Amino acid sequence: MKPILITIAGGTASGKTTVVHEIMDHFDSKDVMVICQDNYYKSQDQMTIEERKKTNYDHPNSFDMDLLFDDLKNLLSGNTIYSPVYDFKEHTRKKLEANEIHPSKVIILEGILALYDKRIRDISNILIYVESDPDIRFIRRLKRDINERGRDMNSVILQYLSTVKPMYDEYIAPTKRFADIIIPNDTKHDVAIEVLAAKIKDIIQ
């Protein structure tokens, strides 16, 4: 049976990863695997660390969409891939590290611009957009970038105001119109997850 591809997008810190985990809870772990679009940021080895910090990471051009599309096609064809791993402290890909990913029944792609590329939308079975209040997303991002990515508060705020919010309005939010399902993540959304899990199981069967 050909694997099914579920593509999940939404603004930064909207709760995409939470939704992914809730979906995974409905399946055997060996039947579901996740690809994070964040790992497909382009390599910036040729740039200084200061130049890397100035990259607009919320613009579509910051991603290697061609590689992501090729990897997804290979997985859907039953092939193992070796996806890049992005180092958010060094702002570039890790040179000697890759994720070995084997095909499974359900493949989940998760990322802020996961619905942006038409080629990826066309090979997806279910398109999902996770929506959350902008203030909540900012607070979540602030906590995450400080605690997990080694950023200081001022740099996170500056990046949010200069690129994150403008890029959300221009590129990310408009992809909501492509979604089959929109999941609000400010409130309880158990029903949405249950309906989605049932639909996935129906496709698998």
C-alpha cells in the first residue's frame, strides 16, 4: 500500500507539533513518521555567523523546497531517505549528521510553510492548517527560542517584529485557503483530532 502524506502548516508556535503528537497517539508508532520542514532550511556554511543571523527564516526562499519535495516523493515510493539536520544555534545544517527516515504507512510533514509549495500540496492526502491567537504564538515562540535555541529576549522580539509577523501575514496565513481542515489551537480540539484520526484510518484501510 502506498503511504499517505499529511501536511500540517501554521504560524510559528501555533501548536503544530502538539497536533502532530495528538495524531500520533491514535496509531502504532511504527506506522507513523514525521518530517520537520525546519530541517530543510538551506545550508549557510558560506556565510559568517553574523550574516546567518540576519537570514529571513520565515520567507519561502529560506527553504530548500526542491530537496524536500524530492525526499517526500522518495518516501511515498517506498524508499529510505537521509534528510538534513538543521542547527539552530549555528544557523546552518549540521555537516556530519542526517536523519535516516524509512517509509511508513503515514507520513506527516510539519512546518510553517508546509502548504506553500503546490508540488507538495498535490502529493498530499490531507492538508491541515493549525491556527492560534497571535499573542499566544508570540509568547510560545519567545519561551521556545530562549530555552531551546539559545536566543536572548531582545533578538527574539526584534526578529518577530521585523520578519516573523510580516512574513506570516504575507506568506503563511494565505496558505490557510488550501487546507482541508483548520484546527484552532487556542481551545480544546479533541473532536477535530478524533475526526482526523478516523479519516486517516479510513484511508489506510
